[in-house]
Amino acid sequence: MELVDLYNEDRVPLGRTAERSGPKNPGELRLVVHVCVFDSQGRLLIQQRAKKKYVWPELWDVSIGGGVDAGETSRQGAEREFQEELGYRLDLTGVRPSVTVNFPEGFDDFYIVRRDLDLSCLTLQREEVAGVRWASLTEVLAMHASGAFIPYPESFLRFLFDMREQFGFSTK
């Protein structure tokens, strides 16, 4: 049973926990994280979700994503999820979320970072991740249009690539 901290609509901790996928009372929100890793060529590291995943099995997603456990900060949750899913210790010291997206059950912090990772050095958590690869915006949008990518709004995927340039990752 995975426990999560609960927050109010202003992201103030309520001092209570709940089961991650269990029901929450009105006004009880949780925190999730995503990390978007871009390489020096401007490509996004994407992962294919495992076939047995309950939500969006076999679809492609950004580098990693997952719930923040009770007692963790957003950054700690992002580092742990990266280590668990891809077997790589990603140090996010001094890195703040680039954007937070509100969703009905809580807050989703997206971290955008630049790393030239050697994919052969990753150790995938097979229960979660079926595969990884680098993809350009054009490739991600084509996958999205074909239904092979998680159904984020297309404009949000473009925004993530635009944010990469905001943080000095431009390949122009």
C-alpha cells in the first residue's frame, strides 16, 4: 500500500495521508511528478509504458512519471521515480519544477532537464517501462496523432519542447 500526503487546493499540507489510489474526500489532493529529459540535440527521452499498466498500457510518455510518496518532497519523488523506472540516479538538487499542472485529484510537477544519457546504461523497471528512446517534437507529435502517445493536449507537448528552449536548451 503506497501512502501519499494530502494537500488542500492551495497546496498546503493537511497533515494526513491516504492510500495512493484510494478514494479521497472533497478538498484532499495529492502530488505527482514527471521528468522531461532533453538531450543536446533537443530530443526528448520518452518511455513506453508496460503492457500490464492499469492506465495507458503500452502508450508512450515523457521520460518518467509517478506519485510522490508520503514524507517526500516533489523533487525527492522525481529523483526516486527516475531511479526506480530507469535505474539512473538523477540529481535534481537546486532544480525546481518548470511547470505545475493542476488535475482533478491534485498537482503534477513537471521537471525539465538536459542530460545526454546513454540509453544502454539505463536499467528499466519492466513492471513499469517496456522501452525508452529519444524523440524529436515531430516524432512525438506523430506518435500522439496516431494514438501511440498518452493523450496530453498537443499544445502541452509543444509547450514542453518550447520550455526546453526557455532554459537554455536551444539547438538553433
